[in-house]
Amino acid sequence: QVHLVESGGGLVQAGGSLKLSCAASVSSANIRLMGWYRQAPGKQRDYVALIDNEGTTNDAGSVKGRFTISRDNAKDTVHLQMNSLEPEDTAVYYCNAQSYYGTTIAWGQGTQVTVSS
């Protein structure tokens, strides 16, 4: 069973930066996609960025040019560097892992990101 542990959330002013990290408890060799989703209060959970095990990325339009996802397969971790943060980025951010069959293997517990104006 895969467990994902997130870290790096917090409170930051608009225009600031944060870096989120997610570590998988087992080898990520069987994980095709790792990524980040976020859920703001009263809203559905939306994807933010995904990266496959070859390093190909896909970012949501709202974060393109501001957020960068990266993956370290040797350390079974994925990172999300968030720059130029906006109050609209305030949400709980969840790490996600998907198998080669396109199914979700695990979700992280979530980490709060709050951007003040």
C-alpha cells in the first residue's frame, strides 16, 4: 500500500513563493503519474499539475508560468514550486499518485496553503 506524505504548506503574502513536497512510502517505479490537486472551501477538487515517470508535465491553465512540478524518481518524491502566489491559490493541496492503468493509487493527507492579500 502506498502512502503519500506532503510537506511545505503555510501562510504567505501575495507575490510570495512556497514549495510543496510529497514523498511516497514505496518505490515510485509502479507509479506512472504523480501530481497535485487543490480544493478551496466550497469548491471541488481540481488538478494543478501532473508529471509522469519520464518527466513530462501538464499544468492547469491557472498556474501555468507560476507553478513548476518536478519529480525525483530516485527519492520517490514530487515537488511543486509555487511562485507569484495569488489569494486565489488559497486551498488545501493534495498529492496524488496514479498507476499505469490510470487509476488513483493514493492521496496525501493534504497541506494548507494560504495566500494573504
